[in-house]
Amino acid sequence: MNTNEHPKAREAREKSAIRTFGKEKIKHAIATHGVHFFALGRYTFCYRVDKRNVLEISSAIRHPSDKHDSHTGKMVALRRFAAANRMHLRMPNDVKSPREFLEYTFGE
């Protein structure tokens, strides 16, 4: 660490390290817990197929005046999923995929 480093540069480096750590958390959750992410408009969903046609879902909602950042949405949805703040929804049998179901259910 450079002691003559500008405070803004140090802050940027710390934020970058935190974001990289968050990306590793997301990769780990996908690989070990079978979760998936899906962004639809202002919503970001973290979901897992619990049974054949039952989904466990948590979500993050972006404020309309905020710019879209998929990483932040994924981290918030994953944090809620890990804290068991999720709901179970049964998909109809004629729906082909969870993403199609989420688009139909939560589409604007």
C-alpha cells in the first residue's frame, strides 16, 4: 500500500475489492446452491426450482430514479434469498421455463 496514495484512489480500490468479492459470492451461490438470476424491468429475481413446478423466489426492486446496475440487484436479491426472505410459487404445468413464468407473472 502506498502511503502517498490519494484518498479517492484508495476508496475506489476498496470499492472495487468489495464488488469483486460480491461477484465471487454470486458465482459460489450459482455453483453450490443452484440459484439463478433474472432481471425484468425494475425487478431482479433470485430463484431456485424447489420441486418440479415450485419456485423459491426473492426479489430486489430498483427505484425509478436509480440507474440500472445488475450487480447491485443480484446482490440484494441473493442477500434476501439467503436470509430466507423468499416466497414459493407454483408454476402451471403448461409453462416451459421459470423465466417465462416470471415474465408472465411480474411483467409490466
